[in-house]
Amino acid sequence: MVSCVYVEAAVRDHSRTQKILDRYRQTPVVEIEHHGEVFNPRAQNFRLQKSNPALIISSKHQRRVMSAPEGYGLGGQHNYYFSHMLNCLYDCRYCFLQGMYPSAHQVIFVNYEDFADSITEAVELHAPDPVWFFSGYDCDSLAYEPVTRFAEFFVPFIARTENSWLELRTKSTQIRQLLKIEACQRVVTAFSFTEAYSHAKLEHGVPSIAKRIEAMKALSEAGWPIGLRFDPLVYHDNFTQSFARLIEQIFSSIDASHIHSVSLGTFRLPKDNFRQIQRLYPDEALFAQKLELNNAMMGYPLSQEQTMINDCESLLMKYINPETYFPCEWYE
Amino acid sequence: MLIWIAALHCEAKPVIDFYRLKKSPAHRGFDLYQNDDMCLVVSGIGKTSAAAATAWVAALQSTCASTAWINLGIAGAASHEIGSAFWVSKITCKSTGQNYYPVPTFSIDFNISACTTLDQASNEYQPSTLYEMEASGFFATATRFSSAELIHCLKFVSDNQHQQSRFEKAAISTLINQHMETIDKFAKNLQLLNQQCMNLKIDNTVWQSILEQARFSMTQQAQLKTVLGYLLSQGFDAEALCQQVSQRTSSREILKQLNQIRLDQSRNL
Ligand code: SF4
């Protein structure tokens, strides 16, 4: 449910806008000049909005495809990210998006063809090297697929653009679109998991672990490369046992040889994001845990972080090919 | 606290009567009516008066942990029926061109419309907007004190292209009064939302009684606020916490003890 749909006047007649509006016939539509008018004002409360956010339909004119931060990647030399959406359907309490934007409204940029042009430019710049494009940095790549039809457009586009690779990052089970088309080995669908206890406590609105494993299985059986992202790892007394159960659950369904890449990282947030999020959620236990500032990031004390990583790595290595493992230098 | 701003007494009257608000004899500057959890200010006509009244009452209520706002009044419309009621989704200040967007976070039983705030009354009508004279001044000022989800405008059509004659005061009150049930439902939802914000703040009396236990530096006060905010949200009793730390003599020790309670409590999420 969205509370209201804001539409930029310039994209009101765009075919993608019309399709989205068709889904929200009962929802009030408000015309705006630019998404920043609604999205950027400071006097907004992310937490209050998150319970019933609005949808903003917009187009992105600049900086559509950006260089990925240092350390972000899966072994490729050229890494970019792009966001067809800002904000997410789900409500994970550790998510950095909460402190990133003043608004919890979901922005959809409908000018996919312009994004595709920017991707083509980046590919041509580095030809013939492979170039990675990461979606799902400012949103979940697939969660809103029935509305955005993001994969429906971008996956076939990547498939026909030589040397381009795409990571779809998701916690959703929205794989129907992918199952309709031939698997592309250059499109990796990376599923993020936290173990069951943290999932129950912190991932509000996210489909169950079992449902996501089912989706992952269906995709891998259809020949799609699958990624596993155990990020963030969140501490509690039974963390290691709970994590062991999670990977057991995953690898009892998924053939490890179908796994393209695995990464893991502990809970951490940039200092300023952390402060902002803690102000929004002063009642949240996650932010009241023992955390320290390291390299401008708030996270678990380094020794605790290392123990968590080591424990998880040794559990994982029982199942996966070490070559597919990419220790995670970033956070979701 | 819920604050109502209305330009005219006749617009305010249905709210005053419905909630049995009492006129405050102690306040001058603007007429103020109040009960325990809401107050209403009669601002006078125009966006400057609305802005002044909003700032004035915000200063009066500055000790409130969180404040919600409703601007209620009549508006002109091209073709909407006289007496129809609207929640305003977009406010455009005619003279500056600035747009403002109240944020809907609960279901709204009113029709929805944009509105344009004029500097002077006008008989020009456009189908896409209501016309009135206060909303932009009210909204721009209220967002300095509260977040946009807590600030709303409700407008009631008093004239249109076909019927431009000015209403009598009593008729304006009647026109708004017929929507009082829906207005009340809206106000209750808004108060619930405001309560959510208040629940996350530390009560001033509790805060003062903790501060009295030792001398806290500004940095320590910020840390104390975070620790205390978390513990109170988890159902810890403020008095019991004060009692527990009363043996500690220094601010550092108090913080250390409260922090330990917090770490124990949050260890398993
Ligand atoms: S962590 Fe991912 S799935 Fe969760 S709210 Fe953020 S973007 Fe969405």
C-alpha cells in the first residue's frame, strides 16, 4: 500500500508511468515539478513515513551510473552501480538507507533507456574488459518488480550488451520475470541473508528465509548464477549456531556448484548514518549493543568482528569453493 | 499537543464547541482556546497572520515533546460543491511560487486537492486547485517546529464559479460543522501519530531528576540521553533507575552503570 503517488509533470505521460498509475487507481495522485520537492525537505520523519510511504515517479538526468566505492566488487576491475529506485519496500533496521535520505518515500526513475545508454557508454569505455554493474545499492533490485519491471527491461539489455555484467541484489522472492527468460550467465542474482534470529528481530516485511531459499533454488535450477550475501552479520549469544543452521538450510537445497559468489560482512554503518538512525530509533536494541568507531564506521569491536567473520568463514568453507568467496568490504 | 490554526472565529467555532475548548484569559496577541491536549489559535486573515500565529503558539508550547498541527478554514474552488471538504496535498504560494507537500501517513477520509495561497481574495478559479489565504504561511512556519507528517491543512469550499457570494459567519460555521465527525477522526489519527513521537522522547521531569544526580558535561548529557532513551523505551522504570544510580557519586560512574544495564539488555537484540 502506498499513501499517495507523486508524479513529476515531465514524466506524467511516460508509458512506464502510465503502467504504474494503472496499478494505483484508488490512490491519490499529486503532480510535482521535481522529486526533490517532496523527497528532500529536511522537516520530514523517516520513521513516521516508513509505516505508509508514498511513491514518487521521476526521471534521473545526471549521474545515472556511478563508479562503485573502492573495495566494492566481485573481483572485476571495473565496477559501477546504478539505482532505478531510492528506498525500499522492506524495513530492515540495520539498513543504511534509513539515515541516508530525509524521506522514506519510494522514488522510481522511469527513464530506463537513459540508464541503458549510460551503461553502454561505460562498457565502451573499458572494452573489451568485463564491466560490472551493481543494482540494489539504494533499494532492493527485485522487491518491487511487479511495479517497476526493472528486471524485465535490464536483464535482456545486459544479456545483449557484450562485456557487461549485472548483480541484482535482493531479499525478495520476485523471480517470476527471470524464470520467463533464458538464463544469462552475466546476470548474478545475489540473495542477502541474516540468520533466523536476526531476521525475525530486524528484517521487517522481508520474506521468510525458507521462501527465499525456494526462490533461489528455482533460479539456480533454471541455470541462473546465484550469489549469497551474508551481510550484515549481527551479534547475539547464539549467533554462530544460528548461522550454522542457516547455511545448512541453504546448502541442503542449493547445489553449491551453482553458486557464483559468496560474501559476508559484519554490521557496520558510517558514523553519521549511525547517529541519524539511532536518533530515529532510540528504542532499537541493535544500536544499543556494544559498538565502536573504527575508520569512521560504527561497528562491533574489531576483535569481536574478526571472531564472527572467522567463525562464519570456517562454516562456509565446508560447502563452498574458496574461489567464489569475496570477503565483504562494504555493507548493504 | 495538537494545535489548530484558523483565520476566523467562525471557522474556529465548530472545533471550539466540539472539543469544549476554553478561551485563555492569560494570553494576548492572538485569541487562544485550549483544553488539556489541544489548543486553537485564531490567527486573522492572510499568510503573514497565519505564520505569526503559528510561531507565537509554537513558542508558547515549546516544552511539549512533540506537536501536531491542523490549519482549518474555508476556500474557493472552480467547480467543487459548496460545503465539500478537502485534505490539502500540495500548497502553492502564489506570490513566491514555492510548493509545500503535507505528508499523508494514515488513511484520509476527505477528498484530496492542491491549494493555492493568495495574497488577496480573488474571483479567478482554476479546476486543479482550491484558493485560500493562509496555508503556505502556516505550513512553512509549522515545519520549523514539527516534521511535515504532523502538519496538515483541511479546507472547506465556501464559494465557487457559480456561487461567489460571501457567506455569513454562521453559515461558515455550519458548513464546517457538518464535517466535524470526519475532522475529529482525522484529528485522532494525527494525535496517535504525535503520541508515537512523544513516546520516544524522555519526559522532562524524568530528565531533570536524573540530571540532579551529578554534574554532567554537555557530551555526557548527550550520552545520557541516548542510554536513558533506550532503557525507558524498554520499559525500565525511571524512578527505579534513579534509585539505582543514586549511590554513584560521579557522572562518569552513573553513565557507566546505566550503560552496562543497556548493554546487558540489548545483547540479544
Ligand atoms: S537492507 Fe536491503 S532489503 Fe532491507 S530495507 Fe535496506 S535495501 Fe531493503
